[in-house]
Amino acid sequence: MKKTFTGKIKEEISKHNNAARHCQLAEMAVFLSCCGRYDNGLLCIRGENPQVMEKISQLMERLYRYEIDASEKEVMLEGKDADGVLESLKVRKENITGCAISEILLNNHCCKQAALTAFFLCTGSVNDPSRNYHCEYVCVSGEQAAQIVSLLGEFGIVSHRTRRKGREVVYIKESESISELLGVIGAHKEMMELENLRIEKELRSSVNRAVNCDTANAKKLADASTRQIEDIKFLRDSGGLANLPDQLKEMAKVRLENPELPLKDLGALLDPPIGKSGVNHRLRKLSELADKKRTP
């Protein structure tokens, strides 16, 4: 089964391991906020996807020396074990689900980066960039959404908030900002894929604009030529050409014989040859004479 763009991002970033303990604590705090709850003395952390559960099991072993089977969907701790985890993450028992990460754990730039990456693993998604540009974090709480907006801002990424089906959503629409986010969280392959698609789209759009411009110009030339020929034929059929100066007669003859040529090429056929502005002046004079003759 073909992986989604989001699936490829999560697969790549889940392979990155932070060596520093302070970054690991920031990650673990995010997983607790997104996936944790505390009920009747029991701390439960449930990973909603394999990548999250794998990261949780790794962090539990590195931070607390607890061996967790990554194939399990839930970590359950009680008593002193639960208290030790909560204390290390600066979280109160009654305020786990959707809580903001303690600023103490986000002092370093690298810790903020680790937190954003963990938030994406839990709640993030990016649409297929070949269709449209849209990235979002579906948050557990307004407090969590506000913190994600703040963290994105730390990296110069502008995001927006909305509410959908009772959930707080942080979203990004600008392709450059989405690309920057992918770089921040370490999804470099997908960042390059998005950049290549963005360049292709811009190039295609530029070519389309050029073609449309050429088409519009060609239509203008064709319309102008049609009007000029109609005016010249009117003068001819009404006897108005006979008394015109030789220059205008020659201009009328050349235009009738070459309806498809642009002004510059028409000028080269005259004797002596004249430039584009000279041809335009003579054709405009012929049209003015036709208009006068049409007016009673």
C-alpha cells in the first residue's frame, strides 16, 4: 500500500533520536500531553500510531530504565513509578491531557525543535503537495494549540488557528512555511519533494501565463487586422480609394493582400519600406476615412 505524504514524513522523523536528555524530556512531555491520562492512581500513555509507541518505548527506557514492548499500544504506571515520570516532566496529576509543556523543558532551541517534532508525530499532517498546500496540528486543547503556534513562531513560521468539530486546529497554508517546518522537524526528503513540486508548479504557471499572453496578443492582432481590412474594403467598394494619396492606396493594397502579417512585416513590403509606427499611422488614417464616409 502506497504511503501518504504524512506517513512518509512520520516514518522519517520517527527514526531521529535525540541524544541529549533535555531534548528527550521535551519529547516525552509532548507524548504525555497528547497521549496521556491519569485515572485512579494509574498513569496511562497510549500511542495512537506505531511510530509514537516506538518513540515512547525508547524514551521510557532511556529516561527511566523501563523496558516497554513497542508492540503494546499503552504504557501503564502507578505509584512511585508514575510520580517519578510526572515530576521529571513538571506535570501535575490533575492536569495531564492537553497540558502545555513546561517552559523549563523548552529553554533550549533544540528542545523546542524536539517538541515540535513530537507534536507532529502525535497530531500533525500534511496534504499531498501535488494537490494543495495544507499542514495542520489537530490539538487536544486550546492550551496545546497556543503553545504549538508559539513554538512555530520561534522558527519564523506563521500559523493560524481554527476550531473544527470541537477540536482546536493549528494550520499552515503557505508552501514556503510548510517547507520550513519540514526542515525544522527533520523531514528532509519530504521537504525536497515539496520544493521540487513547488518549482514545477511555478514553472508551469509561468509558462501558462506566457502562453495566455501570447494568445491574447495574437487575438488583438487578428482583431485589428480584421477591422483594418473591413475598413479598406468599405472604402474600395464605396469608391473612396480612388482619390486617396498613393501612399495610402499602396498601404490598402498591401494590407488586403497580406491579412495575416504584423505591422513590421507590412512595412517591409512598401516602397520605400517604412517602420511599424509609420504603417500604424497609415492604417489608422484609412480607418478614420472609412468612419467619416460611413457617417451620414
